[in-house]
Amino acid sequence: MNSSVLLRLMVMLVQLWPCSPSTQNSSTQNTVQSFTAVRRVKRSWLWEPLFATEEQISPHPVYIGQLKSDLDKQDGSLEYILTGEGAGTFFFINEYNGKIYVKQKLDREKKPFYTLRAQAINRSTKLPVEPESEFIIKVRDINDNEPQFLDGPYVATVPEMSPEGTSVTQVTATDADDPSYGNSARLLYSLIQGQPYFSVEPKTGVIRMASQMDRETKDQYLVIIQAKDMVGQPGAFSATATVTINLSDVNDNPPKFQQRLYYMRVSEEAPVGTTVGKVFAEDSDIGDNAAMDYFIEADSSDVFYIITNNETQEGIILLKKRVDYESQRRYSIHVKAVNRYIDERFLKEGPFEDTTIVKINVEDADEPPVFTSESYMMEIFEGAMSGALVGVVTARDPDDSGSPVRYSIVHSMQLKGLLSINEHNGAIITTEPLDRERASWHNFTVTATETRNPEKISEANVYVQVLDVNDNAPEFPKNYETFVCENAVSGQV
């Protein structure tokens, strides 16, 4: 071998050995250094980007590309070596021409690319003619995955009577295919069930109101959304999701009395605070939107009043003051029901209130006699003879003015034997003379009892003052004893 050929071979060996061990024999280093003035020729790999399609099934290995050194003279002197991810299992290389094949089915969703290394060596010397280089085989996607709704089933709530176009909720499907390649992961949403009340935006999955709906007519809807990949083209995969849409209540209904006229009764014996009856205005809304307050209008508000039962939303009519059958036997009152919370959006629908009439009859009761006064003040001079008239008490039966009444005195020990009362006319007389100096006042209770019903009894207090007369001579409080001197002058005290 002549010197020029040897020189060219040594330069090529140095240039194609970037991964050679750092420790080399000194003779080789000296040889390289002796030729540093020779110009170096750049060598490189020659290959195009490599792709392998996923899910390919073939009885024979599938060719995907070729690695080639520009030093390859195609004389079989070079050997190509493949290492790295999948080398020998999924991929292998023809060691003579650098052609790469895939021999097993790939799944892009499990592994989208493989990183490998290629090396070209001289088959005879086993020395590298190209530096080891790293490259990537990308797995090309096919549409082999269905869309999935991972967050379903969906539940959403939207106020009733919401205007058309109101956003209800958004559904989102995912597709494991490659979104950057082709249309395999490009989804299109459509409505399978839910027309004509709802619509869905094809690209975003946003569900919107397509018309105004009334909760009082129907409060829940089941909507089915479909997601198709391949932008809905033939052969696309699809998935569906169910969305339960509930309509929440708004105050769009006024209270309404089901009766235009109520009849009630109350006894004249009923005490203040007695429940006379109940009224009810129905409201199709729920919760606070159905809350209402009741009012009594006109002149009857001084006899009756009304409160609201917040649990049942009933109006309870109560007695504000006692009624008297003999004075007024019938009352007619107007009761108004008004929504407590008003939604101004629906004021144009009309007033959120309603009115009804309540007729209340007063029932007669057998009342006890009624004294003309709650208490009586009387006077009599002391010393008046027995049988003297002190005064008269009077009571009548309010149910029947002609019904007889009997009077009596509730005697005490101090009063016993001093005064008496005529049971028929209520005249109080003395039974013995009264002495002011012994007692100047006599206080006692008289009763009036219905003759026909002895259980009906009334009482009144009587206060009798004994007036003074001059019936007592002066008296010295003690006996007096005095002394006088024998020589006392005339006029001396």
C-alpha cells in the first residue's frame, strides 16, 4: 500500500470514530497528530423521518424506512446496528442495507414514539464508520378509540323561565387518539334527546335553553348528548352522556284563593285570641317564592286579626276583642294574600296578590246576668233603724231581658247580721242600726243568678260608707284633781 492511500485511510478512521474509547495506544495518537494538517472530510447519516402506523397487523414485517451512511458503497462492507427502545422486539434493522422494519403491532395511546440509536461499523475491522446517532420513530395514529364522557352522568340546574340561549352546563368528552394528527380526536356534539327545549353547541358541548320552560308544568328533563369523533364523518366512533336538568323555582305565580267566599262562626263567649278559622291561598311556586302574608281590610280589623302560618302558608283568623251576639250577629271581612317576596321581572304578569271574603256569624250563648255597674258606692247615716234602705243593685239577663234574676250577699264574719238584700229586686237594707264609730265602711260582694240556669252567676262589689251623726256627748279623758293654797287671792288659776 502506497503512502497516499495509507494517509487517506488514517484520516477517515479518525473522523468516523467519535465514540471510540478515550484510551488509545500512543502510536495511533502520534499517527493522527502527524496528519493534523490534512483537511477533514465531513460524513453524515442519510435518512428521512421515520413513522410507524399503530395497530397494523401483518404476517410479515412492515418496512418503515432506511438508515444509510454516505460511506456505504453497497458492497456489504458496512454493518448497521440498532439499539434503544423497542430494538429487537418491535423493530429490527437489516444489517446490510439499514432498512428498518416493525414486526409487532404498536399502540400509539400506550407509547407515541420510540427513541433508538443507530451505528454503522466496518464489518471487517468492527470499527465505526459513522458516529452513533439517536433518532425517533413516531407512531402514527389511527382512529381506534371511542370518545368518552369521563365526568358523567351530569346533573345541572337552571332557573325556570330563563330566556332562550341561557347556558345550562357544559359536557366534555375526551378521545385518546392524537389530536394533532387527522380528525381522529376532533369531536362533534349533537343532541339525541331534549328537543325542542335544549340545544348544544357542536364544538364546545355547551348546553343552552332553546325555549322558556315552566317548572310548574315539568321540573326535570333528561337530555342525551352524543359526541362523535372524525368530526362526525362516516366511520366515526361515538359516545353518549345523560344530563339531568332540573328547573329551579322563580316567583312567577301569584297566590290564588280557591274559595271566593268563606263561612265561619264564633261564640260570643269566646275569649280574645280564639281561632275563628283559616283561609288558604294556593301558590304554585315553592319555598320563599310561595311565602305570603295575609291582611284584613276595611273596618273589621278592630274585631279580628290574621296571622300567617309560615309552615303551611295558611292565614289564621283570630279574635281581637270579644263579640256580642245581642249587639252584632254577623261580620263580613275582606282578606288579602300578598306574596312576601316579589320578582320584579314578572310584575308585568299582574299583581302578586288575591282577595277573598270571609263571613263570620256570632253564635248566641247563655250568658250570666250583667250588673249595671261593676261596683256600687252607697251611703247611710249611722243609727238608721233596722230595715232602712241602703241602696239597690241591678242586673239583667243579656239573653232575655224578661228572665228573672236572684240576688244574694256573700257575707263575711264582720258583716253578718248587719245588712241584707232582697233576692228579687236587689234592694240592700239594714238589719240593725249601724255605728260609724264601730265601722265607717262596709265592703262586700253581691251575686246575681239566673233563675232558669243557676250555673250562670255574676258578681259585683258594693262599698257602703256609714255617715256620722251627733249621737255622742263629750267625755273627759280622765278625772282631774287639783290643789289651792289657803291664802290664794281672788282670780288665781
